[in-house]
Amino acid sequence: MEMSDDYYDINMDYNYSYDGNFTTHEEAVFHQKAPCVKDIFCMTILVVSVVIFLLGFCGNALVIWISGFKMKKTVNTTWYLSLAISDFVFCVFLPFSITNMAMENWIFGYYMCKFASAVMFLNMFSSIFLLVIISIDRCVSVMFPVWAQNQRTVQKASVAVVLAWLLAMGLSIPSLIFREVHTHMGRTTCYNNYTLHQHSHAAVAVTRFLAGFTVPFVIIIVCYSVIIVKLRNNRMTKSSKPFKVMTALIVTFFACWMPYHVFVLLELRHQDYDHSVLTAGLKVGTSMAAANSFLNPVLYVFMGNDFKQKFKSSVLSKMENAMAEDGRTTSRYLSRSSSMDGRASTHI
């Protein structure tokens, strides 16, 4: 789609553009709007962003502290530590977006405009890729327990993590290329400028949709479907907890990311839709995507144990039980399913 020279992309890189909105340059400069503190919708998004920052920062810091310094290094703790680091860094950069939204002005300069956006997409992709790796790892452990017990090593897990981060870095490069800063009438905007490269907007949006949502979602669905079928065949369904956790993982991933990508794709034909609808949809979608940063430690760590046991045990015990290496227990699942039904929920 060819865009006019006056059009500035309304897409928000993780709630990280001009005053938290997805506005054109003309609207940003010439249209008067109520300050965020006087706009109920804007204030709601602002409060939600602050809550996400606090919960994500504290929750992931706790996971990093325990899995990185208090527990023996295993394949599972490698996954959880890497995922927590990814989400933690994302949360660290949320204050830039929150400040920008509250002040309705970008005050952090040209290079930080590019860098902050790139880092946030880096962590978006790395987080998603790590969720995929965890899903594949659990699927392989259930399907081939003996092989997994012999082949799953911390070194190989670390290599997989590094590859995931390198791929995420490559997919974050567009922010370094297209992110720009513009100042007019005392107001500074950090925005995506796709006007100099034909079809670049569509290429970036579609690539992010495929690599950051569609392909990972399909892989996660396939992996957990295989796990469910395998566990059912081994008559390990006496407890419904494993299926509730799996369902929560899939539904949460879908719910957090689908709205964001849908509105980003709709934005490609912005002239066909009401601007206020796109603005509101992208704000809500971005906030929901950001919420995934604090939901990950809850879903992948704290839901691993029975709630009564978690309540009675210490925080360290909770996470040790949830992230305990499951290679040997997986093999016992398949060979002694009748005696292990009650323990299935702590390993899925």
C-alpha cells in the first residue's frame, strides 16, 4: 500500500509512540485533545500499564532470583530463567511508554526512540520463542522419555536459548530502521516512518504476525495436543489439573496476542476504518500483549503445584516443585501411569 508523504504510521510499538496513541502527524500537531489525565480511557490504559509494570517487574525479578541463584541449574530452570529475563527486560522499558503517555511528549531523544522500541520487540519475540521451546521440550519429554532423559542437557538448552535470542534480534531490526523522532510546535513524537520504503509497513506487520503469533501459536497447539493425547492413552486423566493448566496456557497466549496483531493488520488499510476504533483497539491490544509479561511467571511457575500445597509451602518450595527437572518423572509417567495419576499436575 502506498502511503502519502504526510502520513505517519499510527502503529504503536508496545504502547511506545506519540502520547500512547496511534495518531497521524497532522492530527498530533493540529488537533486539540484532552490531556491523558482528563481522558478516562487514556487514564485507564495508563493505570493498567503501571499495574503490568509493577506485577511484571516484581514477579519476574522473583523468578530470576530464585531460579538463577537459589536453585540447581537444570534444563527447566534454564527455560524459566531465560523467559523471566525476557519478560523482566520488557517490564524495565515500560516506564518509557508510561511516561510518554502521561506527558503526551517524547522526551528521551532520537537514539532512545529507536533503541527502546527495538529492545521491546526483542523481548516480545524472545519471550514467544521461549514459550515455543518450552512447549516442544515438554512434548518431546512425554513422547520420548528415555531419549529426552539422556539428551536433555543444560548446555543444549543454553544453545537453544541463544538461538532464540539471536532470531529475536533479527526480527527487531525494523524498529532501528523505521523508528524516527519529529518535533513540531513544541511537541515531540516517536513514531514509525514507513513512507520512504514502499510496502515496508505491510512487510513488517505481516512478518511480525507470522513469526510473532501464527507460527508459534500453531506449534504450541500441536505440542500440547500431542501431550494431552499421550496422557489420555496412558490413562493419566484422573486429575483434571494438567488439562486446566494446558488450556490456560493456550487461551492466555491467544487472548494476549490476537487483538494486537489483528489491529496491526487492520491498520494497513487505515483509510477503510474509523480512526478512533483503530486507536482504541491498538491501545487495548497492546496493553493485553504487555500483560503476558506478568502472566508468564504465574502460568509457567506458580500454577505448577496444587494451590493448597503452594499456600502451605514457602515461595522457594513452590518454585522448586514447579520447575523441578521432569525428565525422570516423565519416563515414570509412561511406565507407571496407574501409580502416578495424582502427581501429573506438577509437571505440565
